[in-house]
Amino acid sequence: MRNLFFLSVLLIAFGCGKSNYATYQPVYATINWEEQPDYSQLKNWAAHPLKIDPADSIPASIVKQHKPKQLADVFFVHPTTYLDPEMPNGWSASLKDIAVNIKTDYTTILSQASIFNEVGKVYAPRYRQAHIKSYYPITKLDTLNALAAFELAYQDVKSAFDFYLANYNQGKPIIIASHSQGSTHAKRLLKEYFDGKPLSKQLVSAYIVGMAIDPNEFTNLKACTKPTETGCICAWRTYKEGYIPEIILKEKFNSIVTNPLSWDSEQVSVSRKVNQGAVLYNFKKVIPNVAAAYNHNGVLWTPKPKFFGNILYNTKNYHIADYNLFYMSVRKNAMDRALQFSNNAAN
């Protein structure tokens, strides 16, 4: 746990700084750092408008109400799916690992990135993600290897974003969305490309979910405080009511936490009856009234979610379901913010 806390501090310290590519390259030699993915090839995108992929999917129960618009591009950075305890590719995933790619496509891209397919085109790069062990280093060497792996991953995400900007964006509004490890990298992306930068004028909003965000981490970007506010950050980490992990208790700040049912900083507690729908194990089905939400000291709390079979759902950490529990609410909010952004641009 001490090493995890140390790593989290380092990630915060280095995460929004300049590239650490050269710093960690000598430490981490199990992968060819020069073999950057070619993002002109569709195979290096988990989701892309020019191919059919799981981000295009729509739960069967809402197909009739699906009314896609082209209000914004969505750049989605997926969470960790490189979980094999044997670490067959070392500390960083290989883009040639079919099992990892399939897991990425049919978990996070299907059930998270698809949230945004109504508001606009979804771009989600494959990247040489850090192994899950990178968040739980045991030795000092592990910590250095983990930081190197995170750096390599970010360089891929940055390269993909550069390619997107140069070849696809054409001045359109942008939504940045991410989860877990994806949010580790998306925070840096926001700092480098949007915070006090001209590109901030194109930012509809950023959904940086599943990771701590220090409110003072950015110079100009702020937390969203109203449901249709634009150019701001939404973030939350979901736990069972009454539970806060030890690592969060050690944080020196109260992380940004957005209530994904009210989207209003003054309405911090919302009943599950307001929740229009979660998407859980069965992607085809949207289940209403599953989870409540209320903000508590930098995290989002909810009583145990209510759904058929929840008697077997005994975890206190709802990290994996950060988006899923509030699927329809996030989907609607992305549209609301994009519509407001469009109205603001027209006036």
C-alpha cells in the first residue's frame, strides 16, 4: 500500500508535466520505444468512424429513441485491459495481443465508449497500456518500470490525438472521455492541449472518470458545476455508501467529484429513482433506478445498487461500473452540453 501511495504521488507530480519519455527510456528496456503505432491504420483504433466497432452499439431497449447527431467528436481513452498476471508482454501491452484487443473492444468500448455514440463520432485509440500491476508496485524497480510503462502509454495516446487533430478534427467541438488508466493519460492530454491553450475553445467537456483529480491541477480548466456548462471537467469515483479506501484517505486534496445524476454542484444527493438507466452485464438492456448518487469528500457514494442478482454483488468498490451505473444519464448529459456548446457558438 505504501508503494501504491508513492506511485500515485509520482503520477500526480509527473502526470501534467513535460514528456518524461527520455527519463524512463533507459530504465525500461523490454519494449522497442521507437515502434510507435501508426494511427493512419484503422487496426490501431479500437473505435473509429470509418469502421464498424462496438462503440457503434446501442442497447436494444433504446434503439427506437436513438437519434444520432454530429455535434462533437469524442476522443475516448480506455481503461486497463492488460490484466494477465503472467505479464506476457512485460509492463506494456502489445497492440498485436489479440486477447487484450478483444477484451478492450467488448468490455470498455462496448459499455463505456458507446455512451457517446449519439452525440457524435467516437475515436478511441489502441495504445501500449501499462499492465494493471503498474498501479501496485512492490519494489523500487517495479515503481520505475511502472512509471516508464505509463509514460510509454501516454506517448501513444498523445500520438493518436495528434493524428486525430491533424486528420479528422477540422475545427469541430471535442469531448474528451476516459476511465481509470485512460483518465491517468487524459489528465495529461487536457493539461498539454487544453488548459490555457487555444484548443480549449473547442472543448465541450471532459469526462475524466475513475481517478483522483486535484482541483488545483489545472490553471484554467475548472470542474463543471452546472448540467450544461461547457469547457469544464466532470469526474467521479464510485464506492458503496460508507466506504472510502485507505489510499483515498491519504490524499492531500478533495478530488473533483461530479454527481452524474444531477450534474449540479449544489445538488449533491440524488435518489436512484432519478436514474434513467444503467447498463450492466447484459448490454442489450437498460435498467432504470439501479443506483443513487451523492458526493462525499472527493468520492461518489451510492447504496448497494438494486438489480436482479445483486445479492452476489458484494464489493464496496464500484470502480468498474463508474460509467455503467449512470449510462443513460451520462449519455444525455453529453448531448445537453454539446447542444449548449452549439448554441453558444451560434450567438
